[in-house]
Amino acid sequence: MMTLSKSEHRKSLSARESRILSDLSFRGKAIFAPADLETYGIDAKRFLRGLRRKGWIAWIKRGLYVIAPLEAGAEGARKHTVHGFVLASHIVSPSYVGYWSALNHHGMSEATPPAVYVATRAPVASRTIFDIPFVFVTLRPWKMFGTAKVMIEGEGVAISDPEKTLVDCLDHPEHAGGILPLAEVLREEIGRIDFDRIMRYAQRMRNTTILKRLGYLLEAQGRGDEARRIGRHRLGEGYSKLDPKLPAMGPTNDRWKLRVNAGVGREV
């Protein structure tokens, strides 16, 4: 875990350090590489070592650093904060912002996510950079689809589209705040989004538990037409947990092959 607070362990900048960081931020280089320092006529390694020691930059990955939010009054340094989604896109590639973060981005959840949730093909340790926690969810290659590029601070960031966001959250409710908040999202949003696309996406994920959870939740909410469409698909013989983070307790639902270990509405 990499943690560095904006408000702690911060030492004063020299005039030269303040000038260079301000100039990098002005040039849109809040995320920068050592090569970006060549024009300043300095010893880049020594400069980076000093700024890391003082708490003004953080290491993202090999050859890439991010400038801390430059506080007003820090020897004239201009205030600048890197958006968490932009920072996430630089940590690992390929990747996309998804789950609870995408729910909030698309206006499907008003709850503030406790972290930036990022789907990636390669395992990446969760970390915190300048008070922003990042949670990385490793996916199989065939699950890396259903995204769109969104411009944030002049950079294109991949974010799951609304339908893929819901499918991903049904795959991993623990990254959406749990099955109960997700059930409420479905209640509000299922009539506004492309249900055919949800069905296509769910089948591409190769995880029948997604269809089980979706069918159960829709039927519990009185949306029989959509639930019947899901019920036509093979759901397998094994039983899945409605909420993957809760113990395998509670009644079983034979129609949806689920262990109903969380209350989400009327029993079906």
C-alpha cells in the first residue's frame, strides 16, 4: 500500500522546486516522467528524490510520478489536483473505471464511493495516493469490454458504460456497496437502460451467477417480463450466494439457483 497524505509529512519547497512544480502543473504535466525535467537543467534523480522526501510527489509506476495538490501559499505554487480517474488510468493499462465509481459517474448512485474502483487484466495491489484510495479488480480477458472514453482534464479515461457497470456490479456486488444498494439501483434504473444490451453483456461474462442475481432481483421487484426472459437461459445446477460477502445461510431459491442470504424485497 502506498500512502501519502496531502496534509501530513509535507516540507517546504525551495524557490526552484516551487517554480518547476508550478510550471509542470501549468503545462498539464501534473503526472510526469523524468524526461519532462530535461528542459530545467537539473539533476533529475536528485530533484525527484528530494521532492519525494518532502512529500510533494508520489511514485505511480516505473518512470512516472504525480504532483501532490499544490496548497495555496506554498511559496507561490499554483494549486492543482489530479482527478482520481485520470490517475487510475496511468497506474495500469489496460484498465477502466468501473463498479461503484462508474455507478456514481453515471448518476445511478448518489452515494460517494469509498475508493476509485478500477477493472484491470493484471493483478495490481490496492493503494492510496494523496488521500485517494484505489481498489483494483482483476478480470479475465473476456470481461474487459463495454467501455467508453470520457474526457477528464483533457485526457481520455475508459469508463464502463451504464449496462456494463450494472453487469459488473452483479458479478461483484462487493465492489458496488453490497447487494442491497445494488438492488435499489436496479429498481430505479432498469427501465431507463438498454435491457437487451444487459442480456448480451451478461452472457459474454461467462458467469451464470450474474443472470441468477439479476433474475431474482427483478422478479422480487415485480418486473416479471424481464425476469422471464432471463429464466429461459441455462443457469446451471449449482447454487450461488445472492450476496457473495455474507455467509451461505438462509433459504434457497430453486428457480434462480440462489442461496438467499440477504433480504432485498418480497420473497419469490
